[in-house]
Amino acid sequence: MKFENILEEIGGFGPFQIVIIVLLGIPRIVLPCHYMLNNFIAALPPHRCDISTLENGGLFRNLTQQQRLTVSLPLGEDGGFRSCEMFSEPQFQLLVNGSKLFEATMVPCQSGWVYDNSTFTSTLATEWDLVCDRKSLAQTTSSIFFFGVMIGSIAFGFLSDRYGRRNTLLASYIMAAVFGFSSAFANSYVVFAVLRFFTGFGLTGIGVNSVVLSIEWADTDHRSFIGVIGSLSWCLGNMLLAAFAYLVNDWRNLTMTATAPLGLAILTWWWIPESARWLLAHGKVEKAKFYLDKCAKFNKRGHQSDKIKLETLSSIENEENKDKNYTYLDLIKTPKMRKLALLTGIVWYGVASTYYGISLNISGLGLNIYLTHFIYAAIEVPAKLMTYCCLNIVGRRKCQAGTLLLTGLCIAINIFLPQDLWHLRIIVGILGKGLSEAAFTTVYLYTTELYPTVVRQNGLGYCSVMSRLAVSVAPLILMLEDVWTPLPQIIICSVASVSGLVALLLPETLKERLPETIQDVEQKTVLVN
């Protein structure tokens, strides 16, 4: 007897599974709020050199504010005042009508900057003057955050397979809440960067545990539905972030607002069940029976749970794996697991690089950043629903490869479209964003079905590391537009296309039972391509 047989008897999809989706959806709302938070808290508002120290007497006393700016600041190519330079001394001849072109010595801003606070009352850039030669530091916080997510993926993948999904989930909640709120009170850039690292570290446990826990309680026919519907909480959180950022213009308050739902998540953790699959894989038969009985009663199948005996569950448990502690090394010890790890790692890198390369470039469409972010978030809803249909009709492999290749095609089209066709560029850009989200939705479900229960969290942890490596590099790739404007898009397009082709080498898992042990993977001829 397989675990799926028992799950079908007690209800593999019913009120019990719906409650799990809702309870795990609350913390998952926080994930996009923090993952995309840098789009707003690290925004660089218009700024110019502060000339207030030059206004204490002399000829300045009789000049208007506009005249003082004219004689103190050079003009840029766009006709506005330059952001990072000022004249070494006032150029009063500029006040004379018909002034000829002249050469004047310019120096970096001497007394700080004045910022346009019409959009943001406070950002990281205005708080610590992360502008001009220091402007890269604002975006670096995003890379630091995702580096924390990457390291957290390694840690929580191991801890979850060792100590269980439920306990590790609580540790993630508490850690992300503590460091998330603390970062809002940072008194220096370095302290903020360190706290953001640990916030990302904690949040990654929520991502990998919530997905796996919900999938492991679903039967074979409803895994794709559970995976897609559960991921809609990401869309909700992403859209809420646009609203939060529009209403809360101070970066400290916005950070606290994005973290607040974790308080509710901690309270609801008590109702989240442990994975019965994991319990059986680790020899905890009585505890597994306890949760299976709860599932049966909740799904009004209590009479079926009475038929499940401890002896039956013990027969499902693999004695070889009862006392074995699995590590990341188990992902590469056997031939087919090595192949699986290599291919899924490449696909996850491509999916994440594509998704965040588009998502973090919210100024690329030329629209209001709040509107752009909301549109990018809203398009994910139909993208996920389309993914659900695609997963059950054409299968996981073709869906994964197709969404990545089509995303690359959309990016390629926008590289060649002229800027004056902005309407068409917006349509193609939004379509590409939707396809990249479809690829991300697919890869979570697909990977969960590929790896066996005993190392499923280790597998997801490793894949998450690969994706976070891509995300950590994404802000740095976007900075390459200073070298050559199309270069970031060319890189992202290439990565999407290559990873899409690699996805075609993975096995199909549509309507396949979830593998429980490494032996299940090694013995499946479907893995031989």
C-alpha cells in the first residue's frame, strides 16, 4: 500500500487541505512584499546639490531662489540641474541674457543634497545620501537581502528534512518577524544591510516549507490545483505592496507594514499540521496516525480513518530510511539524482533570473512606478490560472519549457522595438512578466513532484539557492545598462532561452505518484531520457 492510497481514502482534497492553503497563504503574502520592497524603499528621487551654505550674504542676498540655483548649478542634457555637480564658484554671468557658452570648473556637491519629496518622504537614498558615486549601495541592499535568502535556503532545506516542516516553519516566522521589524529601526546603512540579510534568511523558510507542506497533503489529482491556488497569495501580496507603497511613503513605516502579517501567521501556526509523509519517512508512525485521523474527521471521512491501523502505516514506512539523516550530499550520490539536481538547478536559475530581472526593472515601461508594479502583479493572476490549465493538459515539462522560451521571446522583441512604440512595448513587457510568473509557478510544483520525500526539502533548498543566486545577481545585471543600454535585457533573454531548453530534459510528472525514497527515483525508467 502506498501513502496516496490512504490519502485518497481519508480525502486527498477537502476542507482540511483548503484550511492548510489559507493558513499558509497568510505568511506567503509577506514574501513578495519583502522580495520587491527594494523597488520602493531604495528608490532614487530627483535631487540636486544643496547650496544653502552659499546663501548667507554677499550678492546672493538679492537673488531669487531660481537665480541662486542658476549661478550655482550646471545644467544637464535634459535641461534640468545636474544631480551630482556644482560650480566651484558662482557664475553670475549666467544671469545676463544672451550669455555665451563658457567653461567653468565643476566640483562634486560640497554640502550634501536636496531631494524631491513629492513621491517619497524618505528612502534609503535620502536617509544616508546613497546618490551619485554611492548610488549603487541602494541597490546593493537587494543583493544582500537575496544573498541571505540563498544562505537560508541551504539551512532551512536541511532543517526541514531533519526536524520537520511544521517546526521549521515556526522558526522562519519568528526570525523573519524579528529581523523584519528590527530593520525598520536601523540607525546606519551597515546595520540595515545586516538586518536585511537575516530577514531574507528567515523568509526563505516560509517559501520552501509552505509549498512542500501543502503539496504533501494533496492527492495526485489535485496537486497542480493546490500548487497554483496556493501561490495566488503571492499575487495578492504583490498587489498589496503597490497599495502599501502608495499610501506609506516613508521607508521605515513601509518596512514595518510589509512585515506585519507575520504576527497573524505566528498565531495561526498552531492549526497547521505536520506532513504525514515526512512523519512516516522518519519512522514517526503514531504521530502520522494522529494527523491522518484529523484529516479524515475534517473531511468527514472519520469512518475511513478507523480502518487505518498502525501496522498498515508501519508497512508503508521504509525501514532502511527510518533512522537515516539525509543531507545535501544525497542529491548527488546516485546517477539519476545527480542528473536531476543539475537540470533543476539550471532551470531554477533561469526562472528566477528572468522573473526578477523583469520585476526589479519597474521603471522600464516608463509608467508611474506604483502603476507598473500593480500591473506586473495583477497579470500574475491570469498567468497562474493559465498555468493550471497548461499543467494538466500538456504536462509539467512542456509547460516549464514553453513559458521560459516565450518569456525570452518577449524580452527579445522589446530589445528591438523602438522607444516611440511605447504602447506596444508595454503590452509585450506585461505579457513577458505574466509568462515569467507562469514559469515560476510551474517550477515550484514541478520540483516538488520530482524530488523524493526523504530529500524533498533538501532538493527545494538547493534549487532555491540557485534561484537566489540568480536574484542576487539580477540587480547587478540591471546596472550594466550604464555600459550598454540593451545589455541587461540580452543577458536575461539568453538565460531564459537556455534554461527553457534544459527543462525539456526533465521527466514528466503529470499524474505520477510522488516518489518517497531515493530508490523510487533511481528505479523509475521515466527519468531516462
